Amino acid sequence: MEATDMSTLKKFLFDTPFDRLKEPEKEEIPEIEEIEPEEEALPTYSEEEVNAAREEANAYKE
């Protein structure tokens, strides 16, 4: 084993901190309001329109 000069040794610097890091503050995220989709207006048919469509459909069958 070789002997080393004290002049060639480097001084050890303890640069690593082991303190607990503070947790970053959590930002308050505003709640997102859920927008309900508007219900589409369903088409309405009068009884007369329904009967006319029924008769028209029956005409194709004959």
C-alpha cells in the first residue's frame, strides 16, 4: 500500500443537506361547476300528423 501525502488529500465538504424539506403549499383549485347539457326539445306531433303518416305508410304496403 502506498502512503499518500496529506497535501494531496482533498478536504471533504459535507454539501448535502439532510433537513426535511417543507412541503410546498397546495394551491386551492376552484371547483369546476359541471354544466348539464340542455335537453334537446323532442319534436312533438299532433294526432292528425301521426294518423296521416300512418295512412301514408299503409299506402306503401298495399
